[in-house]
Amino acid sequence: MSSTTTSSVTPLDRFRLDDHVVLVTGASSGLGEHFARVLHAAGAQVVVTARRADRLEQLVGDLPGAVAVTADLSSESDRERLVATVLDRFGRIDVLVNNAGVGEKMAVENESVDWFRTAMEVNVTAPWHLAKLSAPSMIEHGGGSIVNVASMLGHVGSTPVKQAHYCASKGGMVNLTRELALQWARKGIRVNALCPGWFPSEMTEGMDTDEASQAFIASNSPIPRMGELHELDGALLLLASPASTFLTGQSLIVDGGWTAR
């Protein structure tokens, strides 16, 4: 997958994803569902995956040509089956959006070892494994882009919203992004992290209507509110598309200024 360099290409054309096969994980709700819709609108052949088959089928029903593959990303064999299915169907993967993740609000005293391991498996091991499985196809076809959906909480702590497992895993994802970018840059693969702040999702469910949560965000964020899903669209398309062919190993933090303090 090479960037177009002819004079007829406009700046906005570089954000298009026509003829790109894009795999989006965690696409049954929230950010993942929204990302799938945005990438499809930009011309991509979208493959969506998650555990909830009914939600995936509803999503692809709205996106002509999109394909759903049900998978549990905590399972090594499911991850292998997922990538093999995409490659069998389309022959390539041009863009991987590692969006699937887990997290719950709890004090570290209440976190079990099993739950911590689950968070690391889904939030770090699965993105690493899917990137490893997708990379040979990207290299064979001239390159590609991996977008790891981390979090601003991969850069700062979250307390008083307590979730050590989440912060640890997203911090790991951020540095995994840097290392994969270094290893694969000369093979044509760009690897970057998209790091949202407070946005509506299943993990933040209720925060948008809870007065105390809204007051907490407003008092600590330079832009005093939660983000709206469409405010991630530009960052996502930048990282996924040929618009960012000289950008790799970076974290693009979309957080209303939260981490600038």
C-alpha cells in the first residue's frame, strides 16, 4: 500500500481509505462501532469483530459490504482464526484498529490477580498478537497502518477514578506502540496510538448524566466537558490513512487538554 504522489491528489484525498481492508476490534458498541462507521464512510472495506454477534450483524447491516467476524480476543485461537478469516476473504489487511479493551472502576485492594491478568490479556497481549499476525500481510503488500486505541490514562493516573489495571495496560499499550513502530518502520508499517480522554462509551456509562462526574470533568479539563464521538474522527482518519505516511511511534491524545496540565 503506497501513498499517492500525483499532483491530482488533493489534501483531503489523502484521508480516503478506498481499496483499504480495515479490521476494527471491539466494534459491537461505543468507540469501536463509531470508528467502523467513520472508516466505512471514508471508503474502507471494513471488517468488524467483537464477542456479541447480534450487535455486529446489526452494524454491518448499516454498512454495505462490511463483514462481521465474531471473536473473543482474550483467546489466542480466536485471534488467530480472526486474522486468518480476513486474509482468506480479502487477501490482505491494510489497517488494524486495535480498539477492544476492558476496564472497571475499583480500588487496587479490590482488584483480583485474575482480573488484572484479563485486563492485560485483552488490552495489551491481544493488540500485540493481532499486530504480529497482521504484519506479514502488510509487509507483503507494501506497508500498512496499525492504530492502537489506548487512552490518556496511558500517560497519567486516573485517581480519583480508581482503575490500576486499566492505567497499567494502557501505559503498556503506549510503549508497545513505540517499540513496534521502531521495529517495523523500515518495513512500511506505521504504528501509532490514539489516546482518548473522557468520551461516552460502555466503560464511562452514566458519567455523562451523573452531576458529580460532570463536575469532576469540568473542574479538571481545560475544555470543561466530555468529548463527543465525532471529535475523534479526524485523529482516527489521520492515523489510519495515507495522510500520515511520515508519522509513526506517536500518541495522539484527544482529551480536551486534560494531560496538558
